[in-house]
Amino acid sequence: MTATRPPTPAALAAELAALVDGEVLPGDRPGAAAGFNVATVHSPDLVVHASSAADVAATVAVAGRAGRRVAVQATGHGAPAAGPGTVLVVTRALDGVTVDPAARTATVGAGATWQQVLDAAAPHGLAPLAGSAPGVGAVGYTLGGGLGPVARTFGFAADAVRSLTVVTADGELVVVDPAANPERFWALRGGGAAFGLVTSMTVDLFPVARLYAGGLWFTAEVARTVLHRWREWALTLPDTVSTSVARLDLPPLPSLPEPLRGRSVVHVRVACVTTAEEGAALVAPMRSAATPLLDTVGDLPYAALGAIHADPVDPMPVAERGELLRELPVEAVEAFLTATAPGRSPVMMAELRLMGGALARRPRVPSAVGGRTAAAHLHVVGVLAPPVAALVPGAVEDVLDRMRPWSTGASLVNFAGTPGPDADRRVGAGVGPDACARLAALQAVTDPSAVLTPAARWTAPAGGASCA
């Protein structure tokens, strides 16, 4: 019997165009799959700009039958590259947000950003567990765990999910919640898109309208004083305070506040879910560490959450990776200072984020999120721009290597870096061998032909070790 040849991209495009309402584009069309991280180069056979959940379902079903894999992208912040033999589904148009103030929930489309959810919830005095960069896609962020600016108070974003609408690997559209398919519900929240393409989610909102929050910016000359003070201060904080500290080398851009342009700085980020008076008292030890270049900490509308970290908003080429730290002793702070000293490295940003609090507690409905026992999270970012672009990936790894004595060797899905076996091993180490084996078994059942191309693939550990 002669084997059936898979359809050509042109034939597949024609079949999809007859079934979906969204646009079907050649994979090499300029801008067809543009995302935030412009270093991620996509080369799929086709790009489908879905206009509905039905479009997503039809695309997955047709692509699977045609022997193609399926990747998904909303904003393109953390999406892995879609290569040849792949159909890339862009969900940007699925950006509906509906708030139910009585139930304190929001139903969020796969293409919506956190800023859209923040703006929809704010008139009701309600708050979603958004990320530090509100331009990030809400759904992808949440499936990867969701470590946000108020995480020590409310926990991981994935733990606040009530239900998901999902396209399975065979193109079926299903609702997934604790009652309907609880195993897939557990896996998607923290295990990522390996278990289906989420077209919408319903999440809890919290009764928070304002924060005492913002940033303290110090010159790098006082980095040692500030970093050690931050470490001592962080050990005393209640769960109502979330914080991180970052070393940044800022470009001389006119969009930056004048005191920060072209400076090497230390940025203390803080969010207090308290009154302004209580927050000021809690932040006082950091304000007195040194004289800040800029102090933006104050009363802040929750919808302006992005001002705390002040992350870049324009697309750029970056290399980044994160790891969980089991502890943060004085020696680790010294190693961090050495690794991020001004002029030593082309790394743009290295951040230490305090964990604990609600992050360490088991959620009401169990999820696959890992890293709950970590003391801190390390995140390193470099911009792949001339003349240092070739040096940046090695520089990112150098910072991580210098912090290795205190690392768990594990990463959260959203911070795993370039997809591949090493990233899979680190996210597997984050969830632990039992959860990793459970995720691998479910992935084998729900996507036996490996139609989906998530950021992380799960492999059962050998001999009780972490995933490899």
C-alpha cells in the first residue's frame, strides 16, 4: 500500500480557509507571527489568526490529520519558536474580558493582556493576579504558574483559576474545571499548554483597589549596602508585602526619567497590600538604606500595577532565564553583586525576587505549579543587540552559574528560557519527580502524537530522579 503524502502547505491553507473565519497566512509572510521577543524566529508552514475558539478547534483538528504540529501565540512574550511542519495559531483576536462583580471573577480570552483585565476589573474595586508586565498575555502567563508583584499575598496566578475552555490535541473544544476533567485541570495550571490550547479562562478576582507600591532606585555605587539591607529586611516581612531587587544597566533613552538615563542602578520593587500608612512604615528600612535617585513608592491604583517593575513595553530581542534558589545567605548576595557589577557583563537586568508567603501554601484546588518551597527566584535578562549580541547568552549563563551553590537547579515554566531538553529537565525538577511522572503520563494520553508544541514537554523521571 502506498503511503499517503501529507498535503502541501498550499493545500492545507485552502482547506483551513474554507473552515475558519480568521485569516490563514503563509508562514513566511513578514509580520505574520511577530511577537514581543523578536529574537524568536518563527518559520511555520502556515499562520492562522483565529477569530474564535471554533477557529482554534478546526485548525488543530485539520493540522493533526495532516501530520502537522500546532503551536500557539498571543503576545509572543514567551512562546517557543514554531518551526517547519508546524501550524502557528495566533489568538490575539480572542481578547474578550467579562467581569462578574458579584462572583468576583473575570472570564478572559486567550488573546487578552493583563492590562485589559486590570482595566475591566478596576471599576468594581477588584484585582486579578496580573504579572509585572501587564502587556503579557494573561492566559499563557497563568498556565506557566504566574509569579506576580503581589504573589506573596495571594499566591500563584494559576491557583486562582476556576475553569478553562480548552481545545484538545484532537481538536475537541471542552470545558475543564475541578468537576469536569480534574486531572487536566490540575495539569494545565502550572504545566502549560502541553495539555491543550486554552481559548479562555475564568479566574478569581480579589477586593483590592489600591496598593502602597512602586520602586526605589539607587545608584550602583551603593549596591552592596542596598542589597544586604534588602536581604535583611526581606526576612522580616509579612505576607502582605511582595518585593524584589534588581541590578539594571539602563540605556540613555528619553523615555526614562532623567535621573535614570544611562545609569547603572539598583531597583527595589515593593507592593504592600496595606494602607498607605502601614506601607510607609514597612518600607522605611529600605528608604533609609541610602539616598535614592528616584522614589516612586506611594499610593498606587491596582490597575497601574505595571509601574512597580516598570518593565519595557516595546518589542526587543532578549535572552533570559530564571532559576529557583533554596536560600539566600550573605554569600549569595555577594556572589550576585560580583556577577552583576557595572561594566562586567552585557546583561541588562538581574533580579532576586522574594518568595514564601502565599506562594509556599497549598492552594485550595491542587495545581501542577512547582517551586513552592523556594526562598527566592533569580531572573536574568540580556538584550541581543549589537555590538554585544553574541556575548549575551553566555553572560546570562555566567550569572546563573555564579549563583549555582544556592540554586535548586529548577525553573518555573515561564522562566525556563530556550525550549529544549535542558529546559524540560529544569521545569521537571521544579515540580518534583512524582508530579513530573503524573504530567508525563497525562501528556502521553492526551497528546499521543505530539501534535501540540508547548514550551515544556514532560518526561517521566528515571529511577525517581527529576525529569530529564
